[in-house]
Amino acid sequence: MAAGAAFALGKPFAGGLLILFSGVFDILDGGVARAKDRITPFGGVLDSVCDRYSDGLMFLGIIAGVVNGRLTLPPILQIESWLWAGYALIGSFLVSYTRARAESAGCRKLSVGVAERTERMIILALGGLSGFLGWALVLIAVFSHITIIQRVLRAKSILNKPSEVDLQKP
């Protein structure tokens, strides 16, 4: 939430630092649960939901900052930066949704793709820290949608293979 607020207030460097800072805790919570042998299915669900809120608030903060004029990002490829942030937001949500939906349909751990959450957050943080936040949004938008396509194609290849049960049917 703090990173999103920093972006909304026109402070991309602070937003980038806050993303990196929160990333440390995101890594630690899972590590602590594993070390204490306290991993639960609900913990995984809660972690995923919190990650989606976090992602959404960061991109909404960028959109708010651009729309309210506190965050000045030039258009890239003649597309306004708030729109790139929207594409990145949609892509980030769909990367996670595609994986969850494919796994619930029978795919095992579907971790294919070039833009997992860690990569997206590193790109966003570096964009905020370096002054290239607009280009970071473009990269996240493009790589997220490539990841979605990769996951859909992988899910298709896995789910369209006849299983042994299907082969035994008359």
C-alpha cells in the first residue's frame, strides 16, 4: 500500500524502495512458515490474495499519480503511461489467474513464463529507482501478456493429452 501511495504522490524513487523493502518480507514470510513447518493451504491462498492486492495498489497508485499530475511520465510509443500501467495491471492479474485456473483444471505446478511476480516487481522497483518507470510499465505489460500466452499454450498441451483413464474408455 505504501509503494502505491508513494507513486500516487509523485515519488517514484520512494515507491521503488518500498517495493524492494516489501519484497524482503514477502520472501521471509514463506521462509519462516517452511522453517517452522507451518505451511498450510489457507496460508498459500492468503498469501496469493495479499499479493494481488499489493500488485493492484501499486499499479493504481501509478495511474492515480499520472492522472492527478504528481507523477510525470511521458507517453511511450504514443500510448499514455497510465494506460501502460493498466495493461501491466491486467497482465499481472491474468498471469496469476491463468496459472491458478490451469492448475485447478489439472495441470501440475504451471510455472512457465518470462514474467513471474518476482520479475515484475524487480522491474517495477528498478523503474522507480532509475527514473525509467514508464519503460518499466511497458516491459511488465509486454512480458506479462507473453507469459499469459506461454501458460495458456502449455496448459493446452497438458490438458489436451489423453490420460490413461481416457484411453481405457470404450
